[in-house]
Amino acid sequence: MTDIKLRQQKIRNFSIIAHIDHGKSTLADRILEYTGALTSREMQEQVLDKMDLERERGITIKLQAVRLVYKADDGEEYLLNLIDTPGHVDFTYEVSRSLAACEGALLVVDAAQGIEAQTLANVYLALDNDLEILPVINKIDLPSADPERVKEEIEEVIGLDASEAVHASAKAGIGIKEILEQVVQKVPAPTGDPDQPLKALIFDSHYDPYKGVIVYVRVVDGHIKAGSKIKMMATDKVFEVIEVGAFKPRMTIVDELNVGDVGFIVAGIKHVGDTRVGDTVTDAKNPTTEPLPGYRKINPMVFCGLYPIESSDYNDLREALEKLQLNDASLSFEPETSSALGFGFRCGFLGLLHMDVIQERIEREFNIPLITTAPSVIYHVMLTNGELITIDNPSNYPEVGKIEYVEEPYVKAGIIVPNDFVGTVMELCQNKRGEFVNMEYLDTTRVTITYQIPLSEIVYDFFDQLKSSTKGYASFDYEISGYRKSNLVKMDILLNGEQVDALSFIVHREKAYHRGRVICEKLRELIPRQMFEVPIQASVGTKIIARETVKAMRKNVLAKCYGGDISRKRKLLEKQKEGKKRMKQVGSVEVPQEAFMAVLKIDDK
Amino acid sequence: MNDMTNNEGMPEQIIEAGSSAPKAIYIHIPFCTNKCFYCDFNSYVLKDQPVMDYLRALDHEMELTVRDAPPGEIRSIFVGGGTPTVLNPQEMEFFLASIRKHFPNFAADIEFSMEANPGTTDLEKLKVMHEGGVNRVSFGVQAFQNELLSGIGRIHNTVDVYRSLENAHKAGLHNLSIDLMFGLPNQTVEMLDYSVQKALELDLPHYSIYSLKVEENTLFHTLYKKNQLPLPDEEDELKMYLLLMQRMKEAGYRQYEISNFAKPGYESRHNITYWRNEDYYGFGAGAHGYVGHQRHMNIKGVNPYVEAASSRLPRLEQFVVPREEAMEDFMMVGLRMLDGIRDADFEAQFAVKLEDMFGSHLRKMLEAGLLERHEDGGGYRLSEKGLLFGNEVFAEFIDTLTEPK
């Protein structure tokens, strides 16, 4: 066997699948520590979750990769590539990207909580990708841990053999070696032929202001090194490789990337559009004929308007969206105009969390204060003239007289919950216009409840309500199940007598009255008092169905300002002014950011 | 921000940066007999405080300061607190003499004010004050209902008020002012009206009437957070303000600032220094000063201040106010005066035209009806409506030439 072949036999590419809070990031940290990729002194908690946002929320959004060297009990040194995956349902696309670059996956399940709905979805993805799945029962040191029950659950629900599942506690550093041994013994070495033309899968990329687009790849066949000419098969663009490297976990330049390796390529790629995640990189002089299968492209399901609060930030916002899209093919955007908010973008997301994350990243990383309008799904509207149109923005909703019928998307929602909460969950689903499909026992105490629910109801605060009504025990996953006819109307909101297009939303006719009333109340709370009275009205067509009033502010003046007060009073006024900057002038009314999302904060009873 | 921990290199800086020698002095006496529920000033309950050490530290701070930044002819001095009148007669005498020692050059018509609390001012002390140069006393009366006074943590009662004023007159102090407050817990519009009437019956040349603001780090703030502070609603608070302005006007007083009323010629010269954004010395624990484009704040604690002042200028922080920020400050404080600001004064201070710096903002405020032009077209002032929404106006000018801090 050649050296390269030998080396290939010692590579293991794997990822970790886990529900939020089940300890994935901590486990990843321990593995890094154990293999000496980082000394404990260098360790910053949860190295793989690089974004502030991820660390704050305890979730992984952007996938990361890291190369580790592990000396196994058999005396051999192995090269392990750990590719991190996001745990949330919105990021199925990202998960499928990282799984496609691996041969194995650790399935981490909390020893006290058992399998959750989202974990299940990701395990099925991994099984679809023919990955070797190694169950790990984590948090076994918790008093409430019940590893035997969880193992049974894994066997019954997923049908995996859990008899050799490692009992671990990432926090306490228990079971880390056993996990690594299993990775070495059970995860297959990458297949692939070093002598074939280069074939590498792009699973991610990021933009570096000095080096241009940095492409993350998994080499499937052949090899790649500095100086070689590469071609992107989807775009036909050719580049000369400037450097190749690996994540150790810091980006480190290496001589070449070989079969089975995970690493990065710098090739002076300036345009975001020239590389596509899921595309195949090949040798420009000796190209392969067959590209890799790539990914299932997932279409955005939730749309909202993103507007800069300062209209001068418009171009910066476009650049920010372009840069984010580089790493996130599921994000879509196109320009739109609102009479209330000016110029902005209609953006498509995989789900609400995705939307939240993008919005926060734009505000934090690009420092552009934003107004986000309430999310909308895509409606199919059949017009009386026989034309079928799709609507993702309520302000484009046609006049009632021109509509033959409207269809809205439904999802099949699976909710896993302890059986005490079955009644609560069913009541919630019923309230959200859900249709019961079935109920199955996972074990003696936990059930899966399946419902057909309109996606628009999920997009509103379904998840929050589910969590609060089940004390956080429920987990939830959904997939689009098709379109159905629905009796929908468009609700408009008027501030100070003027209709605010950005506040319009589409709602089921039977819920219109209630929603209208609650949203007016919510807006009354959110809109600060102005120097005049502001009426808030909700209307369907020309009919006003609810009204509230924001009373006028009567007096606002600092009584004292002497020598010692000047700096302090100045700061106070600055604060007041900062608050105002985060508001949008709509007609004569100053409206805070949150008001445009008010429709989300409604608690349907 | 330039944190001055020693005074090396300081003197030249101050003198060079200064345009003219300060003519106003603020001195802080941080002691009180007790702490009022709404007070967030730098003050310490008197018991066991090193008062004489403090007065000596003040003396040294003045000495160091005038050595570095010599004064002009002093036109106003304001001694505030705390309660300066908690000093006993001997301490008072020492204190006033030390001012005189470092600032011998008083203008003939100097305004020398001291804050006082009714109940801390016997005849003997008032005489010492008068002999030491004080010629104006400002009494913190706040209200003429004893139940309201105890509800805000004041220890005096209305009897003390009358006796103190009588003593002041006896001591030869006739330029007197009193502070009143409105928007107090449990205060009604009628109660405020009664207090204003009682105050006017005293026929003093000057009144300050403040709206209560619940400041952080006060007992009131804690109660407010717990929803246990029965403040009048905003509608009543507004009524009180409108009513008191009317009463003062009817009685022949001119409102010359948002909270200040005076008979012609009795406007507080010292406070106008602040509102014109002019220089002033600031001495004492936690005191602020503005000398030669530099603002400073002194160390707040009594003992740390005393210790620091023994060897150096006791600064907590000190920084140069950038020209643009000073322009914004000029607007923020200047428009508090009902006479507002004059284009010519702005130009004199900054050598640029007001219009060039703030033209669009001024027009916006004129259009909103919050500002109006002087009849001669030479300046701007708050309109009747602007008086109620002053913060909207002040904030308009802040952070327009500078970045928020």
C-alpha cells in the first residue's frame, strides 16, 4: 500500500448529533482537550461554537470543523476530523452538509431526558447518508440519569443497537477515551481513490477580507495542493490554489489535502457567487466527469421584510446579506419597498430561529440596526381570472373581489412529550387550527403526538407556547406536508389614521377579530407616548374591528441642570435619543422596532 | 478620558487651554444631618465625619488650584451640598476665611450664595455667614405641609422655615431664595397651590420650584420599583407646573429658567454661569468644575478626597471637552433659560455661526413649535410648548456634531 493509502486508513471523519442542551458542545470541547488539540489553559469553553450568538444561546448555527490526532489503544495514530452540526430543526440543511462530509456520527442523548424530536430528525438524515451511528449516553452523573431506559428508547424508536453505547459525562470528562476508541474502531475509514482526478465536496465557506472566499472541503478522490488549478463544477470557474490547510482547530496551512481529508482552500476567490456549498471541486487540467451528488436544496419557508432603521444603511445591509448568504445557501433575499419603512429586502428563511439568528447577526456583526416585519409563509392565491399567484408579503395580497380561493401551507408536526402533557399539547394544537393525526407511545411515559397544522400558526409563537405549556419538556419537529384551502383574510393596521403596510398580516377569518383586538393592545403597550394622541386601529377591508389609543405625553423636561449635572444630564438625553434612533418614523408616529413583530407576541387563548 | 492621578503636568495644561480666568466658584459641603429619600447627591450623614479635615482639604485644593489656574475677579460663589449649614459657627468661620484667603478679589457686587436647611440655621451661624461674605441664602423648604415633608425625609417643619427666614433677616441677609418641590408622593394640586401661596406670602426675591425626579440609588427609586411610591399622575403633575408658573407670573416674578423665578435683577448669577456654558471652579468631594475647556469631577468619598487633596488635585476624572461637544452643551444648557440663546454669544464662544452648526435642527424645532425666534431675530428660545417638552429640544442638539459616548 502506498503511504497515502496507509494514511487514508487512519482517517476518521465524524460529527455529533444531539438535541440542544444534551451536551454536544461540551463533549466536543472535551474531545479537543483529550486529544491535546488544545491545552486546558488554551481552552475557552465551547471552542467550536465560535459565534457570540451561539455561545449565548447555547446552540450551534454555523458548522465548524476541527482536525485532531489521536493515539489509539492499538498503538496507531489516527487523524480525526470532527465536524460540528447544528441541532435545531431550522438548520436541517446545515446538518445534511456536515453529514455528507462524514462516515460516522456520535448520537448524544441526555441520560435523563431521552431522545428528542429534533435528534430523531437528524438521526434519520444520518441514516440516509449511510453513516455509522455510535450512541453515547451523556450526563450519566446526573441523579436523574436512567441510561438503561434511554438505551431501550434508542433501540425501540430508532432501531439501533445500543448495547455498546458509551456511558459518558462530557462535563465530568467521563467516557471520552471510550468514545474515541469507538470512533477509531467502528467508523469506517474514508473510501476514495488517491489516483483518480480530484473530487472534493464544498461543505462550507467563509469570507476573509484579506484572502477572499475560504472554501471548506472534504476530499473524496485525488488530492489538492498549492499551485494546482481547480475548477468549480457548478459554476465552471477556475482558480489557482494559493494555500490549503486544516483546522487544528485554528486554521493551519498544510502541504496538501489527500483522500479523506477535511480542510480549507484559499484560491483568491473574490466573488461570493463563485463557490456554492454542495458543489464539487475538481482538477481544472484533469477534471472528473461525475460531480458528487451535492445537497438537497431546501427552500425558504418563512419570509419577512428586513429594513435598515437608517435608510443610509441600505447598501451595507445588502452586502451583509450577501456575505451571510455565502455561508448559508438557504437564506434568500430580494429588494422590496414599503411605504412605511422605505427600502429593504424580502428575506426567506428556513424557520423562525433561522430568521432570528440572521437578524441578530446583521445587527451585531455588521452593526446595522434593523426593523424586521412579522414573518409570513407563502400563500397560493387563485384569482377569479384563473391565474394562480404566490404571496409571501401580506401587502401584496389581492383585493377580496379578485380572489377565487386561497391555499396555505400545512406541516406535519411531531411532538414528543411526557404523557402528563398530552391534554395540554392537544389543546394548544387545536387552538392553532391543528388536525389530529395520531398518537404513539415511545415507552411507558413518553408519547409522540402528530398533528397537521398550518405553517403560519407554527411561525407565530407555537414553539414558545409549546415550551411554556409543557414546562420545557416537549420537543418538536415538523415537515411541510402540502397546501390546503383556507378561509383567510388580510388584516391592516392603521396608526394615526394611516395604514402601515409593514404591519399588515394574513389571518384565518375566524381568528381575525381576536387577533385584531390583541394586536392593537400590544401595539398600545409598545408604542411610546408621543407629543400627540395616537389612535391604533385594526381593519379587515374597510371595516374597523379594533381600536386602541396611545395617550399623548404631557410633559418631558428635566427640572434641574446645574454645574455638576451637565455630563450626567447629557448622558440621560443621549440615552433617550439612542432609544429614538431605534424607532422608525411612520408618518408622524415614532414606532419602535419591536412593534413590527408585535403580531408574534400574541398569546392565542 | 484622562484620569488624573497626580498633578504633574497639569498646571500649564489648564492655563493654556483656558480662554479666560473663571469668575465663578462652586464649593461642595457633602455633610447632612440625614439623607432625604429623593436625594442622590454626594452627601454623608454628619455624625463622626472628619469635618475639619475636610475643610482643610478644601483649603488645600483651592490653594493648588489658584496656583495653577489663577482666578479672575470673582462674580459668584455658590456653596452647596449636602447641607453647608451643618457646619458649626467655628467651622463656618474657618471655611469662609479660607475662601477669602485664596480668592481675595471679589467683585463689588459679588453674589455669594449658600444652601441652607431650615433647622440648621440659628442666628449665630447666620451672622457668621454674613460676616464671612455670604450675601444670599437658598433654603430647601420643599413644601408647606409637614406631612409631605416627613414623607420625603426632611427633618424640618414649617415653624423652622419661618424662624430661619426671620433669623436670616436679623443677621442682615435679605437676598433669600427658597426651593419648593412638586410631584411629591401624596401631593395634590391644591397642596402645591397652597405651598406656592405660602411661599409667595414671604415676599422673597427668588424662588426655585422643582419637579421631583426619582433618581437611581435613592430610597424613592426602590419604592418606585416596588410600586410603593404614590406619585401624582402625569396629568396632575402637568397641572401643578402650569399652575405654579401662572401664580408666579401673577405675583410679579419672571420665570427665567425651567424651574427658577425671580424679581427683576435677582436672577441667580451663579446658575446663569452654568447655563451660559461659562467656566467655573469646582471644589470639594464629588464637585464638578469646568475650567479652560476641561471638565473634572473630584473623588467622591470624604476620606479618599481628604487624603488625595493633601498632596494633589483630588480628581476622579478629568477630560477636555471637544469643541463640538461644547457647542452641543451650549445649546442643551442655554435653551433652559427662557431668554434662550443668542447667535452672537454662540459666535463669541466658538467663532462659528450658530446657523452653520445647527441650522437644520433649529428649523426642525421651530417647525415643531418647540422653539421660537427672538423678536429681533438674534436668538432662539423655548416656546410655551417647548417649555413642557424641553428634553425633546435639548436632545435634538446632542450627538449631532459628536458621537454618543
